[in-house]
Amino acid sequence: GESFKSRIEKPRKPFGIVSVAAGKGIRETFMNLGCDVVVDGGQSMNPSAEDMISAFEQINADVIYVFPNNSNIIMTANQAAEIYRGSDVRVVPSKTIGEGYAAISMLDTEIGDTDAIIESLKEIIADVVTGTVSKAVRDTEMGGVSVRKDDYIGFVGDTIYVDSPDRAEAALVLAEKMNAKRYDIMLVCCGEDVSSDESDKLQKELSKAYRRTEVVMIDGGQPIYDYIIILE
């Protein structure tokens, strides 16, 4: 009979990365950054602890860094990390796609000490600002901004900074309110409804407005958020 194992074990490696993201383009972007597994999940569909554990199981690593990229998912990630015994699982408390992106792109495992690595990632996250543009589902008044149903609103955290019937306009005003000129890099993840013409035009306008900032457009394909603007 065959003496080979039917299932080839992946060689154990020093560390692995799990990230949570929604949208085909954003998932691909995270894979290209070096994530081993990107768990599907976002604003409306939070992964379960089981989903997270099965992601850990796919990676044979001593240490696994987990980026939930959403405040609603941090607790689930922590639960999964406590249950899983196969690796030293560390949850990095990234609350947005932007924080996760910046932290993973600057992950320096040469520091050697896992605790020190986590501290450096938390510092990176603290310096990232993420803004989002999405369609208003109802008329409302928030922080002095009148919002009309079906307009596009730009917000950071829970604060609405702009309401506009034009979504590219909402993105431009939001970037200004986020003080984009202070940052070196602006990443813009374009949602599933944004055409390449619209994103090209927006990139030109942003590059013109912020000449010292490198503007990078990503075809994110994410639902709900038409634009995610990440400043780092």
C-alpha cells in the first residue's frame, strides 16, 4: 500500500496572519499584503468564532496575528483565540479596514518579541484615520449636518462630516475634513457600485488637491461603503 500521508502537512512557520474583510478586491489586497487567510466578513455579516478557528487551523504557525478590522468582531476574535490551542494567537484590535491595512503593511516581525510586535502594531493603528462614504438610509440630523435619504454621507467613526447627492463630492469633502494634507499616503477603496471612470476622475482630483500625498486607488468591490478613505 501507499505509505505517503494522504494529506500533506504544511511546514510549520514562525508566524501567520488572519484578517477579516468584505469585498473581493479588499480580500485580494489583504492576500497580496501577506495574509495567509482572509475571513469573509464586514459590517453586516460578522464571522463566528468557528469561522475564525477554522482560519487558524489552516495556518501551521507558532504565532498567528489576527486583524478583525471591525470593532464588532474583536470580541469574537478574542474568544476564538482563547479556545484555539494550536498556536499563540494574538488579536490586534484593528477597528477598520484602514487600520488593518496599515498595520499589516508595516508588520515588522524582526523585532522578535511577540509582545513588542503587538505594541508596535497598536502604535501604527493609533496614527491611522479611516473615513467612509455610504448612502444615507433615512433623513436625519447629526452634529449640525442635515442628512437626506439617498444622499451620500461621509463620516469618521460616528461623526458625520458631509452630506452630498454626489458621492465623489462627498469623498472629496471628507478627505478635506480628515485633513488629508497632513498624511503621506491616502488609500481609497472603491465600492462595488463605483465605476472605473468615476474612480479615475476622483483619483485625479485628489492628487491635484493633495500634491504631497500619494493617492492609491483600490478596486475594493466592498458592499455598503462606496468609498473607504485611509490616511497613514
